[in-house]
Amino acid sequence: MRESVLLALIHIFAIVSTINPGGISSRGKKILRSYLRRYLNRELEEEYYALFENNLEFYSNELKSVDKAELSDEDSLITFQITNICRQIKKGLFLEERMIVFLQLLEFAFEDGLISEQEKTIIDIVSRTFNISKKEYENACAFMIGRSYDEVTPDCILVIENENPKFWAENSYKNYDSWRHIRIKGFKGHMFVLHIESTGSLILTYDGTLTLYFKGRDIIACRPYLLDRGVNIKGQGIEPIYYSRIFKKFVSRKFPETIVFEGREIEFLFKNSDNGVRKMNFRIESGNLIGLMGGSGVGKTTMLNLLHGKTHPTGGNIYINGYDLNEESEKLTGLIGFVPQDDMLIEELTVYQNMYFNARLCFGDFNEDQLNKTVDKVLADLDLMDIKDLQVGDPMNKKVSGGQRKRLNIGLELMREPGVLFVDEPTSGLSSFDSEKVMTLLKNQALSGKLVFTIIHQPSSDILKMFDRLWILDKGGYMIYDGDPVEALVYFKTETSQANAAESECPNCGNIETEDILHIVEVKVIDNSGFAGKERQVSPKEWYEKYKKKMMPGLKDEPVKTALPQSNFRLPEKWVQIKTFIRRNVTRKFADRQYMTINLLEVPALALILGFLSKFSENGVYTFGANKNYPVFLFMSIIVSLFVGLTVSAEEIYRDRKILEREKFLNISRLSYLLSKISFLFVMSAIQSLSFVVVANIMLEVRGMLLQQWLILFSTACFGNMLGLNISAGMRTAVSIYILIPLLLVPMLLLGGAMIKFDDLHKSISKKIYVPVIGDAMVTRWAYEALMVEEFKNNRFEKPFFNYEMEISQTSWYTSFLIGTLKVKIDECKTAGKNPQYMELSGNNLRKVNFHLRELSSETGLVPGSWISSLNYSGFNDFVGDQAKKFLDTLLVTFRTRNRIISERKDSLVTAMEEKMGEAEFRKLKEANYNESLMNVVLNRLNTNRIYESENKLIQKADPVFMKPGSKFGRAHFFAPFKMLGNMKIDTLLFNVVAIWLMTIVLFVTLYLNTLKRFIEFLETLKVPIWRKFGRELLQV
């Protein structure tokens, strides 16, 4: 309390003492000293008491010097002085402090058993000036002056009495039945308690013969006492009367609905461990603030996770109003709130925006005006209106203080008014002032009818007294205390036979040494040398047995289902959720200017770098057609798109993990959340891909390929986005995310078709006919093939000639390689004859000849003779061989004729174009669109081996871009111009892009099902140590 306020109060007490004819009595001095002791130490108490005596002398002399005839009744010196003083001090006093001053004044004035007219005038002036309501003024006067309990509003008075109250009470007080009652076995007399609603203050007076005490002092009969929060009343032969029990009698009737939270035989043990939570029972009703206390690693967080349903118990059940928390969770949607120890704020948003987007997800039937009013009200209640437009920032770069952040975190949950609230370490890292402010906020929630559980670590005395119930856990997950927080120290002192066991508070200051609780619990035995040993005097299991015997309730009756509390919480439609998530995500991203700047400029910068380094020029003159590095540039473009798409999304879900943990209690659609993330990332990828293609095409002078390149790179980037989201959802740390990225990218680099040819892979996976399956699993293979084939096939120069050149290439390979090789095979068979030594060789040769003859026959329409049925080892002879060679000669002539005709048509087209454009322009068209290096890659010109002999047939290795695929199920060789599905011919660009998107859809399904996380968790459960270690390291690098 400020000095100016305290000085003014000293003046008030001095004036009251002055007008009392008998002066100040010894009891009056005690009342004054008690008040001073509330705010001052011993030294200052004496100083201010001396000041009081000086003021008393001053006002006495003033009154003697004034001529009473000079002042009217309404303008007396006393009235003037009191009014002046009250006006000075009321600006510095909160309502609760004003009420304390007023009540102390009543007690001070009535200490002689009488109230004079002048004293009553002073009391009236103080009441009016302090804005004390008429009801509370009258209640306080009736209770403290004359003890006229029937004149007190019945709702504001409670009587504590014997369990069998005597008839006189009912006959003595007409409002007796309307009062609140607490009946205690062995209690003698009556204790009356007045509740001041505006401040929550409690005043008691006792009329009886028992020796009662609180705060280490005896309660004197018929004297009023202000009952401080957390103070308990004790007496010989009676159970303690807890402050929380008294206070709840006044507030419980105001609760709209009651919540009954029960745990029956619940326990939880981690796999392959003795740690967890041991078997326990509990039953708690709404209106309670419960603290979970214990040393590090005793299972407090595990207990909290069990209570709010994140972790399922291995035994027993938890019920809310009779509904099983784990089996009937859908019926409890919105009823449970959880505030983790870590921040669950969106750092890039302002305080208001954090609250606003949370409100949109909680109140689906609210309009915009209702949402804004709700947010404003909550911010006002949390005292955060002054900072509502500040960006939250991260805990290391604080723009909002720790206490404000914690209140905001709690406010996100309180907004939707959950019936049961769980808060993990709400005071962690906060100053004592902020800690008390946060705990007061939680206490007010309990007083409004909610049930609040919070983990607390070494609370101050004032904070401990706020709790209605304290749970203490010991090592191994043993519950060792469940009861009143103030009595905890007494319990542990008593159980360890300490001398001052009955003393829980300091008799002078009323504080509780909270750290003594855990010190007593964990005290060590003393060895022979006088040092603390390793063993504890009382083991956790021994404390647990004491708890089971003395505290654990036995819940025998089955839980009864009762109505659940109603709230304004309404989950929006899924489409509204998607829009809200998208809006929140976009607002968040654009608030982070650095993020947006890097993401928008990174890709064009990479395009600029790649384009510059890839721009090969000979003799200082650059032409696109002569650029040797263009195929490498195309492959690197794919890698850039994949890598950027992957890294942009790799932390998207990981960063939201705390927010998702909280929003899980809202039962928000996971699909809506994921679609919002995907939508933003795909739009970002579309912009990035377009900027890359535009910059690169300008740098390298690529023409006519912008749309095709953008489509392929965009599709690849989207695949990278989905892959990154899967990683983000599956990993627990950012380090593990970035360790996993190279593990995924390197195979895609090697198996994309550019770094290592598929024919050159290890023989166990290489397939000479088609791209191996492992290659087909790589998105880079589909993207690179699509780019290369499209650039070659549909560039402005090649496009008119492609079909002609395809026919020419095919017939040329038949005439130059295949037919000649088949003739050699036939001659080998004729030479070998029926020699058993060459039986296998001849059989293989004839099988290949037979296959290709039938294939070529189908191609040309020429039908071989009946001799073809003898084209096998058993039926082959020189005659069959000669007939086969003659048929091959016929095919040779047919294909040469076809080749000549197609070549003439192509030459005619070339001539026509040259005549129309001119030879120079035609040559420029080729140089500007037809890249020689790309042509060498897709035509496999660098490979001198034009034919490969497999077990069953001869495989073409020349001109793959002109080759027809050999499968009707979509499989094909690398750089195939099209793919076949049945009899349907699908262009490579279309087919490959569809393949990329199908892979992207598969990743979306795995993301939705959280497959990666489940798989790694499965690895942890395996008994094989190496796999268990691998899974654990992936999740917790």
C-alpha cells in the first residue's frame, strides 16, 4: 500500500478516536496494530503507530479550539476532515482494499460496544465516498454492530454448527432456514460468517465455548474477524473448517450446471518401465481449483495428460458427469480445455488476431459483430486491450511480456468457456506479480463454476492458498496427498513426527513455507558420518500406502449420467473451417515479411544463377541450339522445384504442433486444416514455378515452352509440398526434419534418369526394356522425362517433322540393325545344326527370331509361310532357315521402301518451309528451338551400343524418343514419346503429369492418416534394438 494512502487511513482512525468520549481503548489499539501489521514490518508498525498518536493529539487539540457554534451540523469539522481524507485515499484503493478499510473502521468504531452519532456519520461518509453498495453497507453494519443476523440478506450469511443443531437456533432467528449451513460433528456453539459479494470477503464471529484458532491465534468469542483466503479454522475435537468449504457455500448456488469429475481405479504405466501414474480414485465437483505438485519427473504431466484424455489409462476409467472420457469423447467435445506449458500462440499474428481466429473456430453460429464483441470482452477481462494490436512474437524475441503471453494463452481456451480446464505450469518463468495475476485469473474461473486443474512448481504462500485442493505426486507416479493445500504441511509434519506438526503458517506473517512440503517428503536418512544418505526416510510407496489408507476415496456406486454444461461453443461447418484456416494462414505469412520476401525472391534468384551458369556460348555468340548445358539445366530445374517445395512445407505442421494440441479438444476437422495448408502452399508453388520459368526462359532464350515447363515444375513442387507436409507431421523436432530431407532427396537425384542411366544401375534392379520400378517411384524420373520429351518433340522446329522422323527412325533400325542381327542368328543355328553342345544357344536364337518375325509381320501385314511353326529347336533345319532369311529380305525391301517414302515427304516439307521462310530464317528457327545437346540425350547418340540382347528378344537402344513403348499397361522405356493404356495412346507430358499428381494424392492420403508418424512409432515398439533405436532417433533427434 502506498504511503499516502496509509497516512490518510491513520488520519481516519485518529479522528474516530478523537470523537470517542472515552478515547481509544486497549482493544482499539490492538485493532489498529493488526491493521498496520497487515501491510508493514515491525519497525514500520511502531513508526506509524507513533504517527497515529501524534494525529490523535492534533485532532483533539483542534476540536478543543473550535467554537461549536461557528459550525453547523452538516458542515462540522469532523465531516469536513473525513470527507477530504476519503476523497484523497479512494483513488489509490481497489474495491477490496476499500472494503477492508470500511470493515476495519466498523470494528474500530464499535470496539467499546457503542456507536455514537458522530461515529455513525463518519461511517456513512466513508461508505458513500468509497461507493459501497447500500446492501453491503447494511449487511456489514447489522453483522458487526449489534450482531443483528436476521437483518442480513439471507443469501449472504452462513452458520457453522453442530451436526445436530439445537432447536433454539430455529426459534431465535426467523431467517435461519434460509441461511447456508455447515454442520460439523463435535462443534459447540455457532459461528456466523458474512459474505461480501463484491469483493468475496468473509467475516466471521463465533459464539460458543470451544477454543478455536486460525493463523496461530485464538478466536475470541463475539469478535469479528476477517477470514483471509486459504486460512483454515481449527479446534480440539473437531475436523478443520477449510476456507474453501465456507467460500463454496456462497458461490455454489450460482453455478448454472454442476460438473462431476471422477477417476475410478485409474493407472498408467509406460511400456518397459515402472514409471507412470499409480492406481488412484478421485471425485471432484465444479468450482474447484486443483493444484498438482511434485518434484521433477514424478509424472505430473503424465497425470494431466490422463485427465484431459490425451493419454488413455492402462487401467480404470475417468468420467465427466457419468460419460467416459475416452470411450464417449465425442459427447464431451468442447467441454475440455487445455493450456500447455509452452506457447500455443501464432507468433506472426497480433494479440487480437490470435483471439479472433480462435473465436471463428469456436463459435460457428456467430456473425462478425458477435465475434468482435466476444474478442473485445475477453481481452478486456484479461487486461490485454492496451496491447491488442501488438504482434505476439516468439518467447525469445518478446514483444509481449511473459505474464501477458500466459494470460493470452489461457484466454484462448477461456473464450469458449470449457467446463474443465487443464493448465500446465501457468507460472513457469513469470515474476511473482505476474504469477499471482495469472493464478487469480484461474481462481476466478473456478469461482464461476469451472473445474480447473493446474501443475504448479513451488508456489508462493499466497498462490498455494488459492487452491481448493492439492494433489502431490511422488517419484514413480505415486499419489501421496489429496486434500486442503494449507493442511498439506501439517499432514507431512505429523506423519514424520515433527515437533511443530500442528503449525502450518508463520504465526507472525501467516505465510506457508511451501518448499518445506517437498523437503519433508524427500528427506534422506542420516548415515553414521552425519551426512545425508541415498535412501529416503519414507519411500514413495510408503507415502502412497498412507494416502490409500487415509485419503483415497472409495467409489463404490456406479457413475450416474447427468446433463452436461451448455455453452456457446459451436463447431463451424467444414467449409467455414477451411476458409478460416486459409485466412489465418495467409494473414500469418504476410505478417512475416522476411518469410514472404525469401520465398518470393529465392526461386527467381536460383533461376538467374542456374541460367547464368548454364548459358554456354561458343566463340562468344550464344544460341539456344548450341547450348551444351541445357539438359543439365532442365534436371536442375526439377531439383530446385522439388527442393524448394519440400523445404517450404517441411515445418508447416511441426510449427503448429502446440496449436493443434489445443485445437484437438475442439474436434476441429483435420481435413480442413490440411486443405488450408495445401491450398496456400500450392498457390505459393504456382507463383514460384512461374517466376522460375519466366526468368530462366529469358536468360536462356527458350521459346514456346513456358506453359509446359510451368506445368511440370509446378506439379513437381506440389509433390515436394506434400512430401514436406508428411515429414512435418511425422517428426517431433526440427533437427530430425532436416536430417531426413537429404535421405529423401539423394535417391531422387540419382534415380531421376540424368545422373545415372537406368541401364547402368545394379543388375538386380535394372530392366533394359522398361524403366525399373524403383525409378518409376521417383518423381524426378517423371518430371525429367516429361520436360526432355516435350522440349524435343513439340518445340517449334521439331514439331512438324516429329512423326516423319519417328517412322524413319523405326524403319532405319529395322533395316540397319534388327533384320541383319536376325539373319546372323539364323546362320548361327544353321551352323550349329543339331549339335547338343549348342542346343541352348540355338533354342534362344530361334525363340528371338520367331518373336521378331511375328512382330515385323504384324507391323507390315506380310504373312510368313507355314514354315514359321517349325522355327524352334526341334523343327528347325536348313530349309526353314533359308525360308526365314528370304522372308527377312522381303521385310528389308518393304521397310527400305517405307523409309524412302517417308524421307521424301519430310524433305518436301523442309523444302516448302525453306521456300516460305527462306533458308536463313529456317536455320535460325532451328538454332532458336532445337537444342543439339538435348537431342543427343533423347536419341541416345552417345551410346554406341544400338541393340541389346535380352533372354527373349532384341531390344532397341537407339533413338528412344522415337521408339514405341512395348507395354499396354503404362510402362515404357525412358524418353518414350507416348505411353499406352490398352489401345489408348497418351502423350508423355500428360501421362507423366498425371503420374506426378497420382503420387501427390497418395502422399495426401498418407498425410491425412499420419502414416509416417505411425510407422516410426511402430518401429519404436519392435523388439529388434536397431529398429527401435532408429525410430526413436527419427522422432527425437
